[in-house]
Amino acid sequence: MKASIIAAALAIVIATVDARPSGHTHQSRGHRKYKEGTIAIFGDYGWKGWSVPTAAECAGLPASGNCDPGDIASYPQAVIAQERTAKFFGEVCQEQNCQEVMTTGDNFYNIGLENYQHFKEGFIDMYTAKSLKIRWNPSLGNHDIVANTSVSLELNAHKYDSRWFMPSRWYQHDITVNDVKYHFTVLDSSPFISSYRTSTTSPYHSQELLNTMTPAMLQAQIDYLDKSSAESDADWKFVVMHHPILSTSKNYTKPADMGGLFQIVQKHKLVVLNGHDHVLSHQQGNNTDFFTVGAGSLTAASDGNNGVYLPYIKYVAANATYADNGMALLSGTKEELKVEYFELLKGAKKPSYTAIVKHNAHYNITI
Ligand SMILES: *[C@@H]1O[C@H](CO)[C@@H](O)[C@H](O)[C@H]1NC(C)=O
Ligand SMILES: *[C@@H]1O[C@H](CO)[C@@H](O)[C@H](O)[C@H]1NC(C)=O
Ligand SMILES: *[C@@H]1O[C@H](CO)[C@@H](O)[C@H](O)[C@H]1NC(C)=O
Ligand SMILES: *[C@@H]1O[C@H](CO)[C@@H](O)[C@H](O)[C@H]1NC(C)=O
């Protein structure tokens, strides 16, 4: 190719990369291949840098959302939990050679990403380990959609740190490690949650939610998952989203909350990766594996059903009073997907729990 043609082609590539859609267009940033290593799953983490409102600022406002007294009181503890988990994440990825991170959302508390300082404190200066200088592929949690500016800031945050790559509200991404291909369809699950849609006093009944909760927009995400999964020839196909379909805590999200999404999950035999519950856990039902990875900062034993196993729970990193911090890593072969959980209290050298997923697995429990 002539230099001028190369330059023109490059200009087009650069223009394409630069023109981050602020809406819900669906672009992939291509297929990334690695010889070896693991893919990290991490969620519910970004507290540090939240502009905690003062009592005066909350005067006259509802005691929820940004002025939730429980969240305000938890902030110092949440930052400590985030910092120690960030350090642990670095150690785990050093040991296990993480190549990329998929997040399960709630990247920024309490109302989402507010400004550059928040991004700097909660991400750039937080995940500083050399082993974490890898691509991060975020999904949106309910906290990420509260402030009007949050989603557009997250969509543009690659300008501040090139590790961060969120091309649109929902998108697909392929990673190949050691010749095994992983296909991720990343969704924005908040608009599926009926309580956010119907409760006008919910902090998550935000302008961002109103923009994405129409029946047509919900169907667009379902169709996107269907098409993305159908067209992929990957060895392992995942849906990554914040809210669980099947949760460790029976009081939380139920399959019905996710509308038609679970039918698509079953149709394409997808593996579900989610956060929202502030625990590490593995559930099985309807021949589907559900991996909850929501332990990047503050955890909650109650989200892990206080360590009590329901019929579909295979593993939960919680006991009656405490839930451990940590993350999960994906690896394996074309025949067997390996999902390894690392818990902070158990160390970075070896996983505290390993799940092996096989194709066409049959689990007796129906949900
Ligand atoms: C967010 O945007 C909506 C619609 O433009 C507006 O009504 C609302 O006041 C904004 N919220 C905040 C917190 O600025
Ligand atoms: C969870 O649901 C059970 C049964 O409906 C109820 O007794 C319990 O109080 C609920 N727990 C919470 C934390 O809401
Ligand atoms: C789980 O599978 C059973 C049996 O096929 C089916 O009746 C049920 O609707 C499925 N559950 C969900 C939530 O889709
Ligand atoms: C739960 O685990 C934590 C952390 O290991 C421990 O300190 C605590 O004693 C345990 N609580 C119960 C009730 O087993």
C-alpha cells in the first residue's frame, strides 16, 4: 500500500476509535489473542473518590441514593475494603497471569462516575499493580446509571486511562487464550429490573434508566444477546451483566426479573457472569452455570444467604457473619471451562474454589 493510502486508512481507523458512541450502538473492538494466561472477572468495587455529600447537602433530600445514610456511613470501610482487594487482585493476577478484566458492574459508587477525580482515585490510582495494567472491559451496574453524566463519562474514560474500554452501553468482545476462544456479550441489566422501572422514588429510576427501559430498548438488548451468541463460533459463550438471574440470596433478583433474557441464555447454553450480590458464589440450575463475582469492595454475608446453601448453590464465600473479598478467573480448554475463585483470606497462590463447566452439562435442578 502507498503511504498516502496507509495514512488515509489509519485516519479512518483513528476516527472510528475516537468516535465513541454516547448511545447504545454496538461496536466491538476486535478479537484479542494471547498465548497463555487467564481472564479476570471482577465487580462491585469503585467507592474511593465518591463525593460523599455533607449533612447540609442532604437536608431536605430523600434518605436514599446519594444521601443514603447507610452508604454514607459505610464509605470509610468501603474504601479500606476496596484498597485491600485491589492489592490482592494485583497479587492474584501476578500469580495467574491475567490478560484482561471483565467487570460485572457497579464500577463507581454511589451515583456512578462523577468526575475525573473520582476516576483517578477509584480506578487509576487504585489498580496500580503491574499485573493489572491490562484491558478492562466494564459493564454497567445500577450505581453506574444514577448521575446523569455517569454513563457518558464511563464511555469516555479511556481518554484518562487506556486500560478502560467501554465502547457502548452493551457490546460484545472476544478473547482467545491458548487457542480457546471466549465470547462475551456485555449487557446493561438495570432496565430489566421491574422495581427500578416502577418505583419513581428509587435512585435507579434515573434519566439513564428512563432512556433504556422502554419495551423496544429491552427487546433490543435481548435480540442483541441472541444475535451475538448465535453468530459466535467461540468455544465458550458468556453473558456478562450486573444483575444475577439466579442469586445466592433468595430475596434478590429472580429469573422472571430478567424478562426474556434467560430464555436466550438457555437457548445458546451461555455461562452467566454477574455481580450485584456482594459475594463470590456459584449457582447451577436449568443446565446453566451462574457465577456471581461482586466482592471487589464492601461485602455482605446476607447477600450470600449468610453462608446457608440453597439447593442450587454450589459455593459461596460467606459464613453467618462475613463474606470474603475476591474475584474469579477463567481458563481451561475447548472441552472444559475452568472458573477459579480467589478469596482474600485464603491467599493468591491457589484458588479457594474451582468449578469445571462442560458443554451440554445436565443439572437436575430446575429454577
Ligand atoms: C438529569 O437529567 C434530567 C433530564 O434532563 C433532569 O430532569 C434531572 O434534573 C437531571 N438530574 C440531575 C441530578 O441533574
Ligand atoms: C427474605 O424473604 C423471606 C421469606 O419471604 C423473609 O422472611 C425475610 O425477611 C426476607 N429477608 C430480607 C433480608 O428481606
Ligand atoms: C427451567 O426449566 C424448566 C424445565 O424445562 C422450565 O419449565 C422452566 O420454565 C425453566 N425456568 C426458567 C426460569 O426459564
Ligand atoms: C466467619 O468468617 C470470618 C472470617 O474468616 C471469621 O472471622 C468469623 O469468625 C466467622 N464467623 C462465623 C460465625 O463462623
